Amino acid sequence: MDTADRAHAPVVVAIDGPSGSGKSTVSRAVAARLGLSFLDTGAMYRAMTWWMLANEVDVDDAEAVAVACAKPVIVSGTDAAGPTITVDGQDVSGPIRGPEVTAQVSAVAAVPQVRARLVELQQGCARVAERGIVAEGRDMGSVVFPDATVKIFLTASETARAGRRAAELRAKGVDEATITAMAADLARRDAADSSRETAPLAQAADAVLVDTSELTLDQVIATIAELVEERAGLSAV
């Protein structure tokens, strides 16, 4: 995309990174600060996985998942102040965060037909975003929005990510056995997401690497917001 085309294109901030890197929290805060829409693409894959499980589709059968993935109606609300996710009109924002969905989402997300369908929905969300959108996931800058205005690859050490996730779970009253199991699952999902054939987790060549291991949440938000302000000519609202 040349300079003239980019000047008239909607602002798209693509934030990628591994599980537990803080993508959702940071992306939502940056979107709110800059008055942009917010898209949690991971929630879309979780919603698809939830539907597969609810409808007894064998998520380990890639062909069955491929055939079924056109059926659910998945709608992502992109208001940073209150993002929503529904499947066939049902609010699934709570159920998609459960351990069963978490354990199976990587398998569903690896199916090319699932990715093709959800990428189309993700790009559609960006097209209707009035001021622009902050989209977070694992292939935003490399696949979904290759011409994004700003690309960020958000990461942190495995120890830092596991520690943050454990703190979140303890705050919700989750027992230690479950926390230990979910820490192991974090490493498994990293490996699965990075090694899948279709749109693996990878840093886009032109993405800015932001390592949050030693940064506070406020510092990360400020760093990314200032970068977007500079490159996109936006200001906080």
C-alpha cells in the first residue's frame, strides 16, 4: 500500500503475541484511550470452539470441524468499553473462558477452513469501524491485516506470563491444582500455535517488538498508544 492509499485507509492497529502476554487487556485499553474499536479475535476462536463442543463435533477431527464451521453465527461487539461475543444470539463471553474450551481451542484454530471464515469476519469488523480498530490475536499483522497502520508483537517471558495468569486466577478464587494445570496448558498452546501449518504465531517482519516482562501495565499501554499516535496521527480522546 503506497502513502496516498494509506492516508485514506482506516486505522488498523494489529497486536499479536503468545498466550498470557496481556494482549487483550492492553489492546482494549489502547483502543479506549484512542477512541478506536476493539476486536478480540481469540474470543472468536473460542466461540467457534464452544459451539463445536456444545454441538458434539469431534474437535480432533479436522474434517468434521471444517464441515461444521460455517454453521454458527458469531458476532463480535467491538466497543472497547464493553466488548461482546455471541453465538447464534447467545452471549458466550463467560463460557468460552472455561477450561474445556481453553484445552481445545488450539485444535479448532488450526483448521484452515475455520481460520478462513473467521479472518473474513475480522476484516469485516475493521471495515465498519468508524475511527479505526485495535485487533489482537496471533496472526493480525502477518495474515489478517498485512497493511495495518501499526503492528505490535507483544511478548513476555514464559515465567512472567505464567505468573500473571496465576495471579488472575487466584483473584477469581481458582484452586492451586487448576492453576498448575493451566500453566502447563500455556506452554502447550504456545507450541501448538507456533507450529501449526496455517497462519502460525509469528512476528511480522515490520512489527515492533514490545517485551512486557519488566514493564507495568500502564507503561505498556502508554508505549503502544504513543506509537499509534505518532504513526497514525491520532490523539487520545
